[in-house]
Amino acid sequence: MKLSHIEHIGIAVKDLHASIKFYEEVLGLECYAIEEVKDQKVKTAFFMLGGTKIELLESTDPEGPIGKFIEKKGEGVHHLAFAVEGIENALATLKEKGVQLVDQQPRKGAEGLDIAFLHPKSTGGVLTELCENKNKS
Ligand code: ZN
């Protein structure tokens, strides 16, 4: 399995627009996309910094994963996403090594990426996402 870089850092926020304002007006980054991912009950906003993105996540449903996270832990860093080549093989390898997978198979995430989460119990408490962009030329 070969990870190439940190694809993005996912940050749970209560108010997407207030957070976008902070990242734009205080940190000077530019939000280049806002997308709702119905499947995960979130609205996302993306910023690019070097080769790494910051993904802000606002829950659209208190019962969704981000809604529950914020209720338990408040706003903050939610997950770390690595770019990987051959996500299916990577998942098979990790499973073989005893890593607990949240997603047995990749599914579609924001920006059309194939994504899969690994359980934080197996990764030292860090919710870890693998992503592969199969659309890139
Ligand atoms: Zn993510």
C-alpha cells in the first residue's frame, strides 16, 4: 500500500458560513467549492493549501455522523485523509493486517473521490480516510 500525501483534513463545524468567513478573512484562504454530500448528511466547504485541502463539514442532520460528533466532542478536527493508489487493494491489505474498517468497500465522497474510512479504534484514535481520485488524467 502506498500513500502519496495528505489529501485533506476534515474539520467539523457548527456553522459552515461562519467558518468559511474565518478561513477566508482571517487565514486568507479561498473557498473554492461548497458541496452537499447527502449520503453523509453534511455540507462541505473546501480550501486548497499547497497540495492539501481543508474540508469543513457542517451537519445537515443532528443524527448524522458530524452531528453526533459535535454533540459529543464539539467542533474540531474530525478526520485525516490520505491519498492512496488502488484503494480496493489498500483496504484488503489493511483488513489482512487486522485494521477495523468502517467501509468494507469504497464509496463516493465529495468531489467524486472514492473514499473509505478506517475505524479510530485501529488507528490510534484518529478517524482515518483513504481517498483515490480515479477521475484524474
Ligand atoms: Zn474527508
